[in-house]
Amino acid sequence: MTTHYRACHLCEAICGLKIEVEDGEIVDIRGDENDPLSRGHICPKAVALKDLHEDPDRLRAPVKKVVAEDGSVDWHTISWEEALDTTARRLAEVHERNGVNAIGVYMGNPSVHNYGMMTHQSALFAHIRTNNRFSATSVDQLPHHLVGIWLFGHKLMFPIPDIDRTEYFLMLGANPIASNGSIWTVPDVRRRIKDLKKRGGKLVVIDPRRTETAELASEHHFIRPGTDAALLLALLNTLFAENLANPGKLADMVSGLDSVAEACSDFTPEAVAGFCGLEAETIRGIARELAAAGAGICYGRMGVSTQAFGGLCQWLIQIINIATGNLDREGGMLFALPAFDNVANTGRGGFGRHHSRVRGLPEFDREIPAAALAEEITTPGEDQIRALFTGAGNPVLSTPNGRQLDEALDGLEFMVSLDPFINETTRHADIILPPTSPLEHDHYDIGFHVNAIRNTARINEPVFDKPEDALHDWEIFNELGRRFAAYTDKESRPTPAPRELIDMALQAGPYELDLATLQDKPSGVDLGPLKPQLPERLFTADKMIHCDTPEPLADIERLRQGMQGDSGSLLLIGRRHVRSNNSWMHNYRRLVKGKPRCTLMMHPRDMAARGIGNADEVSVRSRAGVVTLPVEATEDIMPGVVSMPHGYGHDRSGVRLETAAAHAGVSVNDITDELALDALSGNAAVNGVPVEVVSVSA
Ligand SMILES: Nc1nc2c(c(=O)[nH]1)N[C@H]1C(S)=C(S)[C@@H](COP(=O)(O)OP(=O)(O)OC[C@H]3O[C@@H](n4cnc5c(=O)[nH]c(N)nc54)[C@H](O)[C@@H]3O)O[C@H]1N2
Ligand SMILES: Nc1nc2c(c(=O)[nH]1)N[C@H]1C(S)=C(S)[C@@H](COP(=O)(O)OP(=O)(O)OC[C@H]3O[C@@H](n4cnc5c(=O)[nH]c(N)nc54)[C@H](O)[C@@H]3O)O[C@H]1N2
Ligand code: SF4
Ligand SMILES: [Mo]
């Protein structure tokens, strides 16, 4: 028996694991008590790492699609030589004939959990500087990046809730008990919330659903989806009107708060109460308690990012943290200082430097909103996408109006996917390049230490040897880069192995660590709690935080317009479950067992009004499409709101995910709307979609 130490890479909590292997097989996975960040915590998904590794549906060699004369599709195993050469040649042909923008790129969420994808994608993409780049960012955390740029001068400057030392925590649109935290690496959040309450602190949750997190909170308030920006403005209004705003030591490095005070002057609690569905006195109470706390937090995630006012919400949240003096305060919001300092190591990011061809949507960091991918493939003209590269993503299930994209992908001349599975997206590829299993390569978390509540670092060796004739993601990028460069007469410079890059970055980093030191400590090293770092850590030219950001200030007018009138439609929101992970963890019996999770949660009052019985099949219709699924009656959802999880809809022809197909569900993104974006940021508004619900049970 051998024992292996490993950080779980499935979600942002990056829990330390202890994995026991006997005769080449995993016999036990448990939490690593010595991990200074996760302290032994794990969730049910960790054990599924074994299932993922052993999954018979996981591709072990490249495959190419072969279509028979009768239209039937078969996948043939091919050599790496053929797979890499064909991919590079076909991409080069499109590049040659139609220009670089004819190649589209979509990178999905697990790229950020796998360092080789981050350090090495440029080995290929340095040669394909296409304007048609997309990623899951624009269905997720895009507003956080923009706020980072606007206020702190860098797209990765994320203020992190210091939950272990706070007294008052105001949380909007996040459900960490299910998600284990986001833009907030906080393993064992349940215990931390309990500790907060034990020391007399308070957690207040604002969510249209009484979630698992709301259940634990000191207070929970329902809010009408999409109205949080008005609530946040009313909180600021109260802070300024009652003279409670006090930036404290931030005063010397902050300017422009007066402009915000002026902009929110008509957003009194009374003015927004009806729109948001909270009492005016409740809003005032929250503002007063947050101001009175010695250290407080205002934090918001998916529910306030992926909605019609996502950019404005995330900006207002940080303005509140500044106005209450809680930014850069212990027990408030602090910036992490990772050993591999990916903030110092990456560009600051830009916004709106070019726009998408068809709809004129703004780029962020050279990417345009994923909601525009289908139209960029189907709309003829110069710079139309004709070839597509996808890596670690499943946009057919994860981006708005995925059904439209599903159809659009068939029109491509060539598609290649870097992915271990034949799923709803990769089934459209001509070639699939499967990387090694996660446990066959080493692991260092470049992505998430910047979100973490404590500074720690760990490198972990592979649990299993790399099989003969297998390639890591980063090796695939290096090889594709070299071959594409050869076909297009460019000079290629393969990037050194990720380990070397990490070693260099660690040595250059703030703790002057190196790989050898970390290798001796497989449970990780503790670098201490987060500390105040401003103004030194600011990336703004004058080391100041300018709160009078023109773009979000101007967006307040759009909110005012939006507050007029109510269509009376039901509003659809999303949800997550601890045993699921976006679209790709439904192939494991131990995670999907139990009652079906892909249901429409609905309030009994709304059901009665429509003659819907419990467990009826209902059709849910939006502007974009319709899906049919079972309804689940619950008083835990606000009347007028319905909720459905994402990442389901696996029963499509050609998908090779046996267990997932048997628990297929339907995809909520068949009815989210590719035209419904936050006009400020370009982020998808997958929460707050107007829908009609009708029983289809006889
Ligand atoms: N188990 C599990 N864990 C995961 C994932 C997963 O799929 N499964 N995915 C990972 C990823 S990629 C991410 S980004 C994170 C996301 O992490 P979180 O943001 O914590 O996760 P969600 O469960 O989407 O929480 C969003 C909440 O917003 C609420 N909401 C919806 N609309 C509104 C609104 O208009 N206003 C307000 N105030 N609330 C609203 C929803 O009811 C929901 O409770 O989770 C990560 N962790
Ligand atoms: N309606 C609605 N839509 C949403 C959300 C929502 O809350 N509601 N959440 C959004 C969010 S937060 C996110 S992050 C996105 C996720 O959207 P995507 O990133 O597009 O989708 P995933 O489901 O994460 O797909 C992961 C893919 O990566 C592959 N993969 C896993 N590990 C590796 C690896 O190491 N290497 C390679 N090459 N491939 C790998 C898997 O096989 C799978 O195909 O979905 C978004 N979509
Ligand atoms: S919470 Fe679960 S999925 Fe997330 S890192 Fe920890 S064990 Fe892995
Ligand atoms: Mo995400």
C-alpha cells in the first residue's frame, strides 16, 4: 500500500486529500488533516476522483470521427502522430485561407484547475491571436474581473471574505454549502459559518431561495431575482444618509466616493423595497448593522454576477466594502498573497478594446462573451468562425441557448476538442485529444490561491505513472504549437515544462520558496493568514482607488429604467448541488444516486395558480426554447421564482457517458437566452430568465 497526498482539483476549495493505493488501485480517499487550509475537510465529490480515473468512458487515446454513407457516426482510435498532425494541418489551412479570426477558441472551467492548461495554452495560441476567443468566464465571474480592473488596477485583484475573523457577513447570491465557495477558496465553510455564529457574529443571506447556506444563516431574506443592484444602492444610500460611511484608514487612498453618494441619493430603502421584495426597515437594519460591526463583509457570487446587472452589483459590493472601511481590514475583505503570485505574473487585463463582429459585444482580456459563439459561427462574412478549438469545456450545456450552439457546431469545417470525454459538445468534433487522467500528472494550484482565505502552497506528485503513449494537456499544447507553427512558417518556441515555470515563479514570489522545499511537505506549507496590503498591492497607476468609475455609474440609469413595471412572468434561477459539478460529474453512480436532482423547484402557491400538481411533468418556456421536467413543490423558494440546476441534458445522440445518459435530465441552457446579457459587462444573465410554466401531465 502506498499513501499519496494530493489537493483535489474539482472545485475552488482545493481540499487536501490522502489517497491510498494498493496494486495500482485506489482503495481509500480521505481528507488530509495536515493540510493547513482544508484541515481534513472533503466533500462527496473527492471520492469520485477514483471513478473519474477508472471511468471506462474516459478516452485513453485520440479518436477521429468517421461518418458512414448512411450518416451513422463512428469514432476510430488513431495515433497521436495522426491526431496532432491532422489538427495542426486543418487549423493551418483555415488560417491560411480565411485568416486568423476564422479560428474560434473556447476554454472551459477545468482549465483553471489544471496548471498545464494555463501555463501552456500560449504554446499554441501565441500563433492563433484570434479575436474569436471565448471561455466560461462570461457565464461566470466576468464582473469580478472588471471590478478588479476598475478599482484595483488588475483583473485578478479579488477581495476575499475573511470569514474566520469577521463579525458580520452579508452574502448575496451565493450558496457555499453546496458550491464550497467561489472567488473564495474556503474549504470547510460549514464549520467556519458555525464558528462565526458561536463567537456572536452574524451571517445574513440574500437569495430568492432558502438555500442550504440560508438554512445555516442568522437571517435570510428573499429577493426578487435581478434586483440586487437596487438593494445595494439603497444600502449605500442609508450609509451616506445616516452618516455611517467611514472608510477609515482607506480615506487617504480612496477618491470619488461623493460621486457614488450623489448617484444613490434617490435610492432610498422605500424607493426600492417593492422592486426587491424586502421591507425598507430590513434594508436599513442591514446597513446599520454592517456599519456598526467592528469588521464586516459584503460578498456576492453567481446569483449577482450572472444576471442583468452583474457588473453593477459586483462594483457596488466593493464600494460598500470601501465605504464601511472593511476593504483591506482583518475580518473584512482582504487580498491574498499567493506563493506563485499569478497577479504579478499576468497582464492587468483590458475591456472593450475590440468588439464581437455580429453583435458588437465588448471583449474582456481578448475574449468575447460566450453567448455570441453560435452567431459568430453561423453568420456569413469575413472573420466568420470556420474552425473551432475547445479545451476542457462543454459550452453546449453551459452557455445560454446551448441548443442553438449545438446546431451551429455542425456547420463548422473543422472542430477539435482537448477533452477526455465524448460529451454534448465534443461529439461535434472531428478529432478529440484526450489528456492524461488528473491523477497521472503532478498538481500545483496556480488558479485558486489568489482566492484563498489563508496563504498556503503545495505541490503534489502524480498518484499514478503516466501510461505509455499518453500526453499531458501541456504536452498536447506544445506539440500542436510546434506543428501549427511549422505549417504556417512561424517560429515556434516550446514552453518549458510547467514544473520549471512553477519553480521559477515560486523563487521569484513573495516567500522565496522553491519546488524542492514544497516537495518535502506534501500536505502543504502554511504561509499565514491574509494581511492588509494596501496601498502597496494596488495596481492602479497612482496607487489610489477611484470609486467614481464612469461605466457602472452610468449603468445606474439603466437600472432606473428597469425598475419601471413588472412583466409578471415567473423568473427562472439556477442552483447547485454538492454531488454535482457543472456538466461533467454525472457519470458516477455514487454521485447521481438518490432521487432525481434535475427538477423545477416551484412554490405551491404558483403551482396552485396554474393547476400544477406535485411531481407533475411541466414544460418551461422562454423566448429561447422549451424544456420538460418534473416539478418539485417547495416553500423554500420565493413565490414568482422557479429554480433549475444546470449541466444536465445528456440524452443526445453520440454522447458516450453511460451513467450520465441514464440520469440525463434536461439542460436549463436550452431555455436561457443568448440575447439576455448584462449590458455593462457582457456577462450572461442566466439568472432571472422570464418563463412560463405549464403542466403537461395528463
Ligand atoms: N457542488 C458543486 N460545487 C461547485 C460547482 C458545481 O457545479 N457543483 N461549480 C463551481 C463553479 S464553476 C462555481 S462558479 C461556483 C459557484 O458558486 P456559488 O455562486 O456559491 O453557487 P450557486 O449555487 O450558483 O449560488 C448562486 C445562488 O444565487 C442565487 N440567486 C439566483 N439569482 C439570484 C439573484 O438575482 N439575486 C440573488 N441575491 N441571488 C440569486 C441562487 O438561488 C443560488 O443560491 O461553484 C463551484 N462549486
Ligand atoms: N444556466 C447556467 N449555466 C451555467 C452556470 C449556471 O450556474 N447556470 N454556471 C456557469 C459556470 S460558473 C461555469 S464555470 C460554466 C462551466 O462551463 P464549461 O467550462 O464549459 O463546462 P464544464 O461542465 O466545466 O466542462 C468541463 C469539461 O472539461 C473536461 N475536463 C475536465 N478536466 C479536464 C482536464 O484536466 N483537461 C481537459 N482537457 N479537459 C478536462 C470535462 O470532460 C468536460 O467536458 O458553466 C456555466 N453555465
Ligand atoms: S469541496 Fe469537494 S470537490 Fe471541492 S476541492 Fe474539496 S473535496 Fe474536492
Ligand atoms: Mo464557474
